[in-house]
Amino acid sequence: MKQATHSISHKNELTKESKNLFFVSTALHLFNAIEAQHFFQTTNNILVLLFFGNKSKDETQIQAYLEYFPYDMLIIFNVGDARRYHAETVYLLNTLNVYTYDKFFLGYFSANLRRIACNIISQEMYLYDDGTYSIALHNELYNKKETPSNGTRLIKRYSEKKRKTKWKQCKFLLYDYYREYYFIIHGYRNDFRQIKLNFFTIFSLTSHTGEKIVKHHFKRLKQILLVSNVCLSKQKKKNIYFLGQPLDKALNMPNSTYVSFILQIVSYYKSDNINFIYVPHRSEDPCIVSSLTLNNCEILVPNIPFEIYLLENNIDISHLASFFSSALFTVKVLFPHIKVESFQMPFNHQKRNDIEVIYDTIRKEKIAIHILEN
């Protein structure tokens, strides 16, 4: 059986004061961690790199920007075999719980990460952005039927998803009980009443009872990557960058349907003589790119997050569009002068009610939304 691999290294000696803990799994998490550390001016920083499914690409992107995060202690946690996930999580908790924490930051908030959060003792816990997932999560995070006497809302054990069959739902519940008792047997809690979650975000979220919403504008990231030096008159062509999304996975949408929507959008911009550049999502089906290439679409495949690609290549973007990608928000924060637009499919997203919540947030940010045709 393939074992999980871990490593612990120190850049500086930790002092006796309380520590600050940062969980990072993607480049976006790291950029948010850099921003949070700078905003709160934390010291005694412990950075935990949690690698899961797409480990090789995530690690490559994170390592490229790791120098910008002032960690004192670095823990790399890689689950090599999913069957050992809970055992290795207990090992990680044993490692971390020798310290007390002032602030604890994380990006993912899956059911397993919620159980870890139950068992990290900190003065404050913040969730930083993992794309538009933050909007959806904030909307469905709390169990309104179970509100403790102190007025804070009880966090749900896991994010609710519609499963296709009763058997799959039953199988999931059995697994959830298994991991609950696995933690209990090893001396760890599953008490979600202990979690008081705050948000460190670029989104305009409405605070719930006792919840802190700290909004930021990637000030530190701009300083690091010298966004202020971008020449605003550099770009000659009228280009629009369209950011793709893996809707085959998110909405179970056939590739042919997705491609037809993209070609409809291409036609929309052709009438204004705008050059259309398609930027595929990293987990998008390659067949989609092939189909769009056959239809004479210009394709751009950056090997780093799109926002960072723009900054590092000194590209003066003037126009951006997507369906409901988080980059609609992040690029708008980094490049306030640009035009941003969103497109919406002409049907209800029955399998993902949270998508409607994301579109509501897009409207609040005054981003234009165009409804596509069937």
C-alpha cells in the first residue's frame, strides 16, 4: 500500500507566543494566505500544504510563489492513498496540537476539513476564498433548525449534495458515521458547535450572527507583482478573454451543449468586431478545446492561474467574460478599469441551487449578465 508522505521544515525558530496556522492546497489559497498574513500582520506562522487529487500541478504552482509567504515552519502533507486519509489526518492533528493558535486560516471546508477544524484550538478561524465556492458555502453553511442558546448558528457536518439514488445517499451516510467514530476512537471531537467561522474574502457577503466578514482587495498581491506598473495603453487589439468552466462535471452538461453555448457567445462578440480568446479551465475536458479549435477559436492555455498570468506578462486586459468563474471577481479587483461580463444558461440549475446564489452576487457587484438562448 502506498504510504502518505510528510515533511516538516523550519525557516525560523518558533517563539513561545501563540502561533498562526495556514492551510493551503492551491495557488489561489496561497495568494489568499499571503494576503491574510499581511493584513493581520501575523508572526509565528505555520504553513501546512495539503495535497490531494491534483497534487503535481498544485505543488508546482505553489512552489513557484512560496517565497512570498513568510512562514516559520512548513509542513507538507500528501495523502498518497485515500484509504489512509483518516489515519493520516489523525497524525496531522497530533503534530499540530502541540501548539495553541491565535488565528487559523483555511480554504477548503469539506466534511473532513470541518472535522479537523473542530479539533484545532484557536482564538479566531477564517475561511479564505476557494473561488466562488465561498459564496455558495456561506449560503448553505449553517443549520437553521439547530441554533445553540448563545445565538451562533450550528455549522452543518457536510455540504449537502443531491445524490442520484437512495443507495448512494445511504452509502454516504454510513461513511460519514464511520469517519465520525474514527475520530472519537482516536480522542478527537466532532462537536461542530465549537466552530465559530469568519470569512476573509473579496466577496460582498452579509454577516450572520457573530460572524466577521473581512473584505480585502489583494493589496499585497498587487505590491508583489507590480500591478501598478501595467501600461494601460499597451494593448492594441480589442480582445475579450473568456474563461471556461468544467460544466460537464459541475452541471453534468454534455460537451456538445457546452460548445454550442461558447459558439453562441463567440457570435455575440463578432458583431462588435471583438477578438475572442478562450481560456480553458484546468480540469476542463480536452475534447472541448479540440472542438473549439476546429471552429477557429483562439485558445490560450496559461500554466499558472489566469490572474497571475496577466500580471506576470504585463498584459493590459480590457475585457473579460465567463459564466460564473471566480476570476470575474478577482480580475476585477486587480484591474478595476476593465469591462467584466457574465453569461447565464437559459435553464434552472436544479443540481446546483448555489449557482443562483453566485449569480445574485455577480449582480450585486454590478457585473452585466447576458442570458443565452436554447
